[in-house]
Amino acid sequence: MCEHSLIPHPEWQDFISIFWKNGKSLLVLGGVDSGKTSFLLWVLQKLLEKKFKVALLDSDIGQSTIGTPAVVGVECFLDFPKSLPVILPAYWEFVGVVSPREDTTSFLEAIASSYLWVKKVSPDKLLIDTTGFIKGEEALAIKKSKIKLLSPTYVVILGKVEEELYLLKHYIENLCISKVFILPPSPALKLKSHQQRIAYRNTVLESYFKDFLTCSLSWEEVKIPGIPLGEGRELPIYVKERISSVLNQPVYYAERIKQFLYLALPFYPDINDMQILKEHFKVEKVFRLWFKDLLGVLVGEGGKQLSITLVKELDFNLHRIIFKKPPTIALSQIKSIKIGRYSLTDI
């Protein structure tokens, strides 16, 4: 995004003159397609013209500018970026989802870790981008947690002057943490459809993975957190066939681990059929296993995040996980693979 492509609203100038004199950090809120990122990039540009060192913490995990989708990313700038998005930021934390409501805990933990990194590099100014999830009690609770965590000097709510924006402003001001402004969006704001948003995410990810190598590791060689395959008893073929007849779909793999039953199924089973299986096998819960082009993260020694990965599938015959990795990372460096919930096949 070049300088001339950032078209500000006239009211933005009044705010920027206040922020660069008095503000340390700025968090921007707004609904979907309110132009939050365009506004922040304009603010970034103006701050860099004043020779500030600026950090941009991007928590818009669905439409990331810093880092890939499903990641909270941070980058420090002394000059305006020549191209966006910045796919390999200075710091990032994998969340694994593209909406905070899908995994609020991981989302807020990623923001907290990113903020700790920001404090270590000590920028002059901090800009914080957010998701367009602002309506409803759940959204307000997430925004409240984020503001308490980051304590921004200023909060800008971007959008048309409507009653709900003033209610949001009042809600935030009651936290007694930040000074709140409501500003109009850019006059050049362009709306994107749901399909365009998915296409953007997948284009960024495909670009990120284009030079990666496809490889595999056995379940014994690498841990998959939350999926303890190989730790229990694999069920024989005749049992899988009986389960298949109950569910009316193929069962590619079945393993009982303590009081849980793990099934590799191409489709989500009916709730009543799941209850039948729970009672028959006397287990607490039945889990569906199915992985196809899911985002994940390669984790090394000491829990260090090595790289985002694309988990292609689980090979239930050979007991291997098939995934993509950068050429610079050796298989021996990978100690675990954490699998997220976002799939490139999502529509």
C-alpha cells in the first residue's frame, strides 16, 4: 500500500495532532469494513514522518496485515513498509482461529504475549488493530479484556455516527482507562464481501506456503497437543465396521484412550448416534478426527514457535501426520505440532 493510496477523512488530522503530542498507544475499534486498518496505516505514515519508532500490533486475526491470518503479529517500523501484508513479522503468536469468539482464551493470551514483546523493544508509539467483532455481550467482554490488558492512551471508534457507536464509547469510557474518540471512515472506503475476505486470507496463506516442503512424521516422533493418538488401543476392523453402520459413513480410524473414543470421520455425526456410541463403549465423550488443510504451528525445543504450518492430513494407515515446513527447519527440530481450527478449504 503506497502513500498516495491512503485517503484520510478531514477529521483525522485533528486527532493525529493530539496523538503524536500526548499519546503513547492507540487502539482502533470498528465493525467489519469500517476501515480500521486504512486508518492505522495512515496514522503510522504520519508518525513515521515525525521520525517516531512505531510498533503495530495486529490482533485482527481474520484479515491480518501483520502476520498471517490466525496469528497475532507485531512489527516495528522506522520507515513505511514497501508492501503489505508483512507476512513474516518480528514477533507473532499462533491463535489457530480467524474469529476471537472461536477461542477467546488463546486469542487474549496471544495478545498478552505480544504486548510483553512490545514492552521489551520499547517503541515510541504503539498502534493496535482489532477485529470487526463489536456487537453483543460476548464482543464487549473481549474488547473490555483487551483494553484492560493493553491500557491504550487513546481508543478510536471508527464508523458512521450511530447510536451503537456512542453506546460503545460510553462503555469504554466507564473503564476509566482510555480517552475515546469517534471518527468517520475514509471517504475511499471499499466494502468487501464474505467471499472476498476468505479469498484474501487464503491468498496470503498460499503465498506464505509457496516455497514450503511437504513432509511427514509418525505419531511416535511428534506430539499433537490435544490429540493423544497412539496412547490408547486402536479398535479392530470389525468394530470400525459396526460403528460405520451406526453412523452411516466410513470410519477410517478408531482408538479408545481411557474414557474417550476418537473416530476419523469425513462428516460430523448425528448427536443421537454419538450418544448411542457413548453408551455402548461406556465413554465420557466421542471425538471426531478429520484434518484437511488445517493451519497449525511447528513447535521446537522449549515450546519455541518455529513456523506456521499447513497440516495436509493425518494418514491413519501409516500413523503419520503430513504437513508443510520451510526448507530452513529440519524435521529433528520439530517436537510438536499444534493444530488450529482454520482450514484453507473453508468457504
